[in-house]
Amino acid sequence: MVAAPAPAGNEGLVLPGQPLLFPPRAPLPQPGIGAYTRGSQLLASVVGHQRPGEGTIQGLPSRFVVPQPSSVVLGRVTRVTPRQATLSILVVDGRPCSSGDWRSCGFANHAAGEDPSGSGGDFTGVVRQQDVRATEKDKVRLADSFRPGDIVRATVISLGDARSYYLSTASNHLGVVYALPCPDPAELQVPAAADLQPLEPISWQEMRNPITGAIEKRKVAKPE
């Protein structure tokens, strides 16, 4: 539990596990919010500032956004294999993980699926073949569902392994929300990303190039 907002500055800042300070020979108070006892010491259990003469910590508000099971995330596809699509998570429950803009990330990473600016999210998620959609799971082709650079809305289904969260797009409102056209292999010069127009959703599994009319397959999120 976090108490009232802490004073500005880092003076008197305590970290979890650090002992609280009291005047010599002063009786040890009962531990309050953000503190606990171990032996003859009173220790902090949260990051914050000690209330003068009390065994209570004024906690600092957390600046970290951490995905949890059932969280809704926005992520940029960085890699697609026959078994899974890997996403760099950019937004968790409406809160950005970094200062990067997800649309600019999509432009910058359309071709290579990499983020040269380093503005991607701090967390990695994977959408496995069986978690792309709710029906006909054995017929899912990841290459027809996602492409590197796509922005995908998904939900966290578990904390996964030590490297990635397991994500699902098996719902009508989940899937690709923003995508750019794939380069045409017949073109000698690939157009700049800034000259491309986002694909328009026309069904749950197809998007259309607004300029050429070409159809591309995706697992499309239902427009809100």
C-alpha cells in the first residue's frame, strides 16, 4: 500500500530493506505502512521517505508499467516465424512503456522489423499459433496473420517464460490495428515509409491498400 505523496527530492530516501533511523535510545515504534520489523530493527518495504519519528514510509508513486495477466497491450511485430509472432510491447492498459510514438515505430520498422531509434518497448510478447484466433487453430498461418512492423492489440494470457509474455489475439477486438503495405517484389525501388498509406481493414482477415487496391492478409482487429 502506498501512502500520501512523498516530499520532493531524494533527501532521506529509503529503499526496501534499509533500516529506518530514530534518535538514540528512542523506543522503537510499531511498523506502519511501508515498514516491517526484523530482529531489533525497523526496515523499509517500499521506496519512499520516512515520516519523522514514525515507523511509516511515504511511498513514491511507481513510474513503471508492467504487463499482468488480462492486461490489454499494443505491440509492434518484430519477427514472424511459422510457430509464433514476436512483439515489442509499447502500451499496457493505455499507459505507454516508453516515450516512443507507436505510429512512428511502425513506419521506422516496416521493412526490417527492427527499431534503429531504440524507442521500442521494454517488454517482449509472443503470439503463438494456437493463440491467434479462437477457431480452426490448426489452419492458422502466422505469415497471413502478422507482418514485421504491424501494430497489434492483444491481451496477456500468462507471464510466459523468462523472456516473453504469452499474448492472445483470439477475440474480435484483438489483432492488427495498424499496418503498412508490404513492398512489391516487382518494384525496383521500395517507396519510403513516409509515402505509404496505412492499410484499410475490410474483413477480419483482410486489409486493402488504399492506393493500389491490393489485398493483404492479416488477423484484423475489429475497428472501434
